[in-house]
Amino acid sequence: MYEKIKETARFLLDIGIEKPEIGIVLGTGLGGIVNMMEVEKRIPYHDIPNFPVSTVSGHSGTLIYGELSGKKVVAMQGRFHYYEGWEMPEVTFPIRVMKLLGVEKLMVSNASGGVNPMFKVGDIMIITDHINMMPEHPLRGENEEKFGPRFVDMHEPYSKKMITLMKTVARENNINVQEGVYLALQGPTFETPAEYRMVKLMGADAVGMSTVPEVIVAKHMGMDCFGLSVITDLGVEGKIEEVSHEAVQLAAKASEAVISKLVEAFIGKL
């Protein structure tokens, strides 16, 4: 796997992706953030050696390189999920590649179901911590010392400094943001009412099917991480309604302009 990651990084370097400072993973319905970028390269995943290909509607499957708020950025317009059938090394492969390209800060985003009764559809939640309930761990197996240690410290999975900065940016732009814990389940089914109750009892504020493996692998390599969730449906007693992927996409899309404004200002201050 290490040799494949090196090969992929070398390919991207050779076509002109040079020293990106920040990596961004764009979740369901949030790919429009790239419209804020001065794009230099658009590379479809199927043109990148060893890259998986996204199979989920709403994930275009393109690696974007360019400048955002004066910073060199490489952005994944579409991620890979465990529920698609990928193994964890494949789900997290692009994060490994980003590190070899020079990325030191990773920003992840997702669409999630809110279980906090104070949340409403369309809210933007800063992820302060996470709970890993995936059935597989991205670091299981032989450790690659070139990437990081066998046992990874996770006392600060999401950078407190970046959380404080985003709260400041939101306040300056008069945008209300929530804060909370994100819990990751395998999917692809949306949660039952009993599962939503379980998520809340476990101490989470939102639940989804991604993000946590990427952050674990990023921390393994010493990267600083920041995460945002868009609350696209509610798992709150009395407010649980029928949900579909299309409805989630529409809810995330409705928040796209606000989250894009936030991210643009945030990146400029990093």
C-alpha cells in the first residue's frame, strides 16, 4: 500500500500539484465549495493511478487543486465510504496521498442526522469530537512506521485552535453554528428510531456514515483536523420522519452557500 500511495503522489506532483497546504474532503451536497476556488487542476478519480472511484450520487469523483483565500488547497469532490464495499485502506487512501503531497491540515465535511433536540435541519455543526462505531478500524493490521506510530494519541482529534477560529469566523459573519460530537456508523441504511436513541445515549449530537476513518488516519500521520457537519435530517423523538438520500442532498445543498462562505473566510485565516 505504501508503494501505491507513493506512486499516486508522484503522479500528482508530476502533473503540477505542488505543496498544497490544506486538504479538504467535501461531503454529500457540499461540492460547490470548489466554486470559491481559483482552480488550476481538475483530475477525475478514474484518471489517478490506484485511486478508488466514488459510486455515490452527489459525489462527483474529482480531485480539485487550486487556491482558496490565498492558500494552496487540494479538495476531494466526493469521498469513499466503507458501505460502498471499499476496505478501510481504500477509504482512507486519498488522505495518505494528501500527506505525501505536503498537506498538514485536513478539513472534512459531511451531511449527518441530528439527535440533539436543539438542532434543526440546515444547522451547521462544528465537530468537537467523534465516536467510532464503524465495524472496522482504519489502522488495523501491520503498522507502517513511515506514516506514524502503532498507537495513536487521540486526545484532540479535532484541533481546538481551528475550532476556536471557526467560531470567531462565524461570529464575524453573523452565522449561527452549533457544536457537537459526531458518531460514525457503517450504513448505508438510515437509523431506526431505536438507533437514534442509542446514538444520543452514547453522547453524540449527530450521526453519519463517514469522516471518522479519514480523521483517524490523518491523526496517525500527524495532521491537524477540523470538521463540519450539515444537519440534513433529525433523529429526535417526535421529529423523526421518512428520509432519503435525495432529501439529504437537497438539505445539504440548501446550506451550501452559507457553508462555502464560512469555509472561504476560515481558510483565509488559517
